[in-house]
Amino acid sequence: DSKHGGDAAVPAEFRETLNSLKSQQSEVDTAKKRLSDREQKFVAKRLLKDAFQMFEDLEAKLDKVSKAADPLISPKDRENFSGSVLLTRITEALRKHAKDSETTLEALAEDLCDDGTPSEAKFVEFVRDLPGLWLSEGARPTEEQLKGAFDWIGKNSAGERASISNAVELAEQLRGRFFCISSVTMTEGLTLEASRPVRKMEPGEIIDALDEPELKTPSGVVRIKARAKTDGKEGYVTLSGDRGSKFLEPYSAYREILRVVESGLGETLVGINQTMAYLKNKSEEISNIQHVGSLGEVKAELMKMRVRASKAQSTHTTLKKRIAEAQRRQEREAEQEKKERQEAADKAVAEAMLKEANMTLESIQAEVDAMISSTKDLDSQVADGTLADPIASTDAAERAVGATLESVESGKSKVLHPTKDGAKDSGRGALAQARRSLSELVAKFRPLEDRCKKEVEAIRAIREKAKLEAREAVATALRSHAEKVCLAPDALFAKLSGGREEISVESLRAAVAEATGVSKDGVSQRLELGLRLSGALTKLRFLCLLQDFKRCVKEIALTTAFEVKTSSTVRKIDVGEYLEIVGEKRVDAKTGLERVKCRALRDLKQGWITTRGNQGTAFLEHVTKPFMLYQPGASGQGGGSSGSASSGLALEESCESGSSHLQAVTSGVLLEVLEGPRQEPPLEVARIRGRAVRDGRTGWATLREANGVENFRTEERLLVCRGSIAITSVGFKSGECMAEELIFTAIPMALYQARKMSFSCAAGLGRARSGGRTFSSLRRPWPELEYWRGVRALYSKTSA
């Protein structure tokens, strides 16, 4: 405007206005700066306050966790939680005992009190003898351990003890207590489906059991009536599900403190992480501001606080490690205590096993000795005839020995496989040593078994001897009777049987009584036993009983008289020969030899033979009457010399082969041996060696059989060809015949028709027609006997 001549005052005013605005802008900037500084100071103060509060809360949590963990980690305040764990087991056993004995916990608590006050002495005495609580005698805790368990009654995880002054309060402490480890609903009734919910139980809550757990079948859910510790509400809570899921676990102070400490460590870790994240985020936000002002100082303070947070983190880590170490230490101590209890239990079980095994051995030893003592006179009693029924007595004795043998075997099995309730056989320690001792102890049962088995064999031998002697007494009496009445065995059977197929016991008793010279009722016990054993006799059994047979087991001489010195030898009896006893046994008083008169079946020679030497050597053994069953081909040989397997065997009149046949013996026929086996003398057979004229084969042939039958005759009508000549067809005249075969030199020819002589004048040939046949073709031609002019074509030869 000044350039154009305008008013000069206007620019001045404008400049004055601009200067005024600049002054006001400066004041605004100054106020703004003061406001920004004031805001930064407020924010800085707030940030620092929040940070300090977070650190105070974090350190308070760390301090709380550290104090809660003192019973675990503090050398001064560390608790022995073994008593708490033991108390949990004891309270479970006490509740079960109250239920089994149908009593209340209050009444049970009264037994643990003295004048209404819980008594440590009564607690220790009652629990120590509580049935079913300890696996074995050796697993019982010591008195100090039981006192330690009593000390935990009414004590919480922090070691603070509640006042327990009467039985009611003690009963409350004995009730089951559980931790809630998973969310579960408390209901009004036992059945889930028909019950309304009371409240939701959260993990970490503690509930008191009001009754024993109940299993709901068939669902398999275990539920318990309980009361919540926090609000006192009552209802039914599921202990475990049908698929193995668990909602509650038994309460113990050790588990409680672990739960509190682990929960506190978790919360502290979350606080540390939040604090570290807060410091980091605020530091980054301050770094993004251009004019930091007072916030710069706050950033420096926040950086210093990160060191404090790291220290808190380090404290948390250290505390966690110490708690983990304390937990491992507690587990080791619990495991060691468990191991010691188990070793004590194993030792007690091992001692009980050895004691029981020794008692079993002593008892069985005494039983075997008593059994042997009761049967030692059995043989003499049977021999003396003092037993009314030797068979029944020996049977009873054998049953008694058998029962003793079963006891020995049962005791041996019991020692080998003892029960060991509450013990774990790990192959080491007291049980392993007990096993080795039991193995050594088992060896002592074997002689007892052998004694019982030998006693059984001896009793059986006594019984068989009694039976044999009883039968022998009957047989001797029958033989004496047969000798008195002069009857052969067959005739005696016919007389005693009265024509029937068997002899009755009464007939036998009458015959025995007659032979012994007593009445029927006066027969001795041995004879009566023999009659009872024999029963009614068929002819075959009667013959076996009446006729006593022995077999030679050692070569012995058959002599002419009873006395060996004054008798001569009839012949030697070979091993295996059968002898029939024909007289009673007698003992030579001079020599002490047992002698008997007998008959040898081989040749029916009679004489005296020694049955047993003066040193006990047996020469004969008892055998049954010999019989032979004819079975052709049984030994793979077919029939004998007098027959074949197909044609059967012939019963011949004499011992010599070829004698007259009485009858044929077919397969399955039983022969009673009356004599033999006798060796037939060898037969001489005449044999010749020759060559078959037909095919030229050479060999031997029987000329005459042993029974005199001739197989050959001497052949004199034999012509031999000296020169080749033709055999013509049937006809005497050569002109009328045709040639059929040419006979060569040295071919033999049998003559079967008388010669016919002729002479042909025309041919000048003299012919002698001889009907014969060659051995090669068996033709019957008419050969020329002589050539013409007197030359012979055939000549005669005598041959056998």
C-alpha cells in the first residue's frame, strides 16, 4: 500500500498485531510445554507407582509361597510328613474297622480317649493291634512312628494344630477327607439320574466324608456322601467314574502343602511374566515419544526395575528347585521307609516260613516214626497167627502208611511253595535266603518218602506172603487128604464137587478138617483165610491149588533120599526146569538145608531136592501149574513137525515124532503140561546128490524119509543113443512110418514097451522096435534099435 501511496499506519498496526500473536504463541507454547511436562511427570509417577505395586504384589506372593514351603524346605521348620501319610492309612483302616464291627466313629473315638481326652498311649496300643491294617507282623510301624502319626491329628499343612479336646472332635478328624482334583457336581441323592445338583465342586476344594464310598453297579461309579469344607453344604460326590477317571483323592497334609505351594508358584510365575511384559511394553512406548522429558527418567527407572524382576524370577526358580528337591527328598524318605517296612515284613515272613517249615518237618517226622512203630510187629504177628484177619490188618496198615505218605508229600509241597502274604520275593534279601534254606529243608523229606514207600512195599509183601501161606496151608491139607484117600487130582475133584463144575467152600472146609483131624469149626485162622481166599474152585483152579510147582533158578542135584550125605544123585536139575512137589518141606537138622520131595516134569523122575541153602540161597521159585496155549504162527514159525499153521497140530500117542495121532489140536486149545518138554533124539535121513536128466540141474534130495518112506527106486530100463537116428511115428515097419524127431548121440531114452525084432530084406536093415520116450521131448516114438549090417544105434544102461 505504501508503494501505491496508501495509509502508512496500517502496516504498523499489522506488525504490532503479529508481534502480539507471536508473544501469545510463545506463551501458549510455554504453557503447552509446562502441561506436557506436568503430564509426563504424572504418567511417570503413575508408571512407577504401578510398577512398584506389581513388584510389591509379586514379592508378597513369593514371600507367601516361601513361607508356605517352609515345612518342606526350611532346615529349621521342616516337617516330617511320614506321620501324615501314615495317619491317612490309619484313619482309612479305622473307618473300615468301625464299619465291619458295626459301630460309629464316635464310639471308636471313645476307645482312643482317656477320660474324654484323646490319648496318645491308647491310640498307639489300639492301632498297633488293629486287624487287617498291617500286611504282616514285620510291617508294623514302630511306636515312634505311631506317635508321629498321632501328632498329626488336628494339624494342618502349615503345621498349625487345632484343639482336639474330646471324642466328638477326634471322630471328626477320623472322618475321610478328600481333595477335589477335577470339577464334579455334588447332588442331593446317591443316584445321579434322579438327583438334583447342590453345587459345583472346583479343583482344590476340600470335602469331609460323612460315610464310606459306595459302588453303584452296573454303572461302576463310586460315590460318597460328603460335606464341603468352604460352605458346609452336604451331598453325594462322585469319587471315580466308570472309565477310570478320578475326581477326588485322599487328603493328607503333605498333599495339601504341595497343592498350596504348586498353586502359589504358578500364580507367582504368572505375576513375574506379567511384570516383565509390563516393563517391556512401557519402555517401548516411552522410546516412541520424541520429547520424553520426565519419561526419560521413568524409562531409566523401568530399566532398573527389570533387574529387580529378573531377581524375582531367579528367586522363583530357586524356590521351585528347592521345593522339587524337597519333594524328591520326601519321596526318597517315604520310599526308604516303605522299603524298610517291606524288608521288615519280608524278614518276618521269612522267619515265619522257616518256623512253619521246621514245625511241619518235625510233625511229619513224628508221624512217620509213629507209623513205623505201629507196623514193625506186623510181620511177626502174621507169622504167629495172632491176627484175626491178616488181610484186613495189612490193608489198614497200608492205608495208614499211604495217608502218612500223602502227609509227607503235602508237607513237602507246603515247604516248597509257602504262602508269603505281604512279602515280595525279589530274589534278594531275607526271602531269598529263606528260599535257599527251604530248598535244603526239602531234602530232609526225601528219606521220609523213601521210608514210607519201603514200608508200603514191605506191607504188601507181608500181605502176599500171608495169602501165599494161607493158600499153601489149604493146598498142603488137600494134598494130605488126597494121599489119605489115595485119589488122583481128577478123581478127588470129582469126589469133592459131587459131579458139579466147582467145589464149594463147605466141601473144601470138610476136606481140610478131615486132613488136619479137627472139626469144621476148629479150622485154624490160616486155613480159614486160605479157604476164604480160594472160594469155590473150578477144576482148573483146584488143580492149580492142589499141585504145587516150582521152577529151578539155580542148578541143583536131584537125590534119592532126604539126607544129602546118604543119598545118591539121580540127575542134575537145569535152570528153568519145572518140578511138581509131591511131599512136604522138611529141614535137615544136621545141615540146616530145606528139602522137599518132587517130580521132574521133563522125565518124571522123582527124588529129593534142596529148595534153600543154609546161607539163604534159593534154588527154586514158586510158579503156577504150567499150561500151554496153542497159537500157530505166534512166534513166526508156523506149525510144528507134526502139522502146520494151516492144518493144525496133531496130538500124538508117544513122544517120538510120527507116532499115531490121537486127535487134532486147533488154534486156541489149552494143554495141561503133564510131562516134558523132552528132547527128541536126532533122526538120520539118507540123502543123495544127483543131476536132473531133464534140465541138468545138480543138487541133494532125500532118498529115504526118517519114517522109512522111500522116495526113489532104481531104474534099469534105460537106453542111450550111440549114434544119431530118427524117431518115427507110431508103427513098427519103417517103410510105413514118418520121421518125427532125430535122436542125437548120448540122449537117454526110457523103455516102456517090449522089443519087437524084424528084418527087412530089401533094405538089408535089421530093426528092433522099442516103444520108448526121450527125456527132452517126452515123445513116445519107435526108434531104430540097430543099424543095418549089425551096427547098434541104441545101448542099454542101468541108472538110479
